[in-house]
Amino acid sequence: MSTVAQILKSKSNQSVHTIAPTASVFDAVKLMAEKNIGAVLVGEGGKVAGIFTERDYARKIVLMSKSSKDTPVRECMTAEVMFVRPEQTSEECMALMTENRVRHLPVMDQGKLLGLVSIGDLVKDVISEQKFMIEQLEQYIAR
């Protein structure tokens, strides 16, 4: 089972995108569209103040008939951000995501933001591990 640190190293794009809590929801969605991502961290004073996701947009802006250009991110972000540490396993992350119905987990180490793992990153890691295991078994059988 891979660790979060290993998953972060294997990502082709390791950058974490942040936005200020005072920015408009429109700007957050625009950033997510430009970067082809499903979430941005909300940063304030060098710290993670929240996370804004496509789910937040759909449920707190669209369904509430609010204007994305007039609503600041702070009004609809998720303030209670779960995070993981680099030494945690992909299995632990998947359990956290499943139990709490989240798709993105910031990776923190001693108060420092190291990256962000998504459910897609974890699925890719599991598939890679299974592929490796199948190849090993095929080699063993072919002997």
C-alpha cells in the first residue's frame, strides 16, 4: 500500500491552487475550470481556511439561486477541512473519504501544506498496485 508521500511524488502536477476567502465564487470556479481541477483550497494568512469544491458550488450557489459573481468564497466554502499526513496510506485516505463523503484531502506536515490528494489520485494508485501484482503473478505462473 502506497503512502500519501509516494502518491504526491507520482503526480504529474503537484501544484496546489488556492484562492482568498474574499474572492468571488465566480473566480474560484473559473480557476478550477482553467486548471481542470475539482477543488481549490481557501487560504488566509498563509493558513488553510477552508476548501471550495464543485459540490459546494452546486449545492450552495446553484441550488440556492445565488450569484457566483456577487458571493465571496468564504460564504460557501467548507471550513472544516480534513487533512492527512504524508505517512498515511492510500487505504487510510480512501476510508476517510468514504466515511466523510469528501473527494479531496490536503496533505499537511507540521502545519505546512505539502499537496492535495483526490479520489482520482487514490484510484490511480490502487489500479497501479493491482497491475503490478497481476504482472508478478503472471511471471510466477509462467515459470
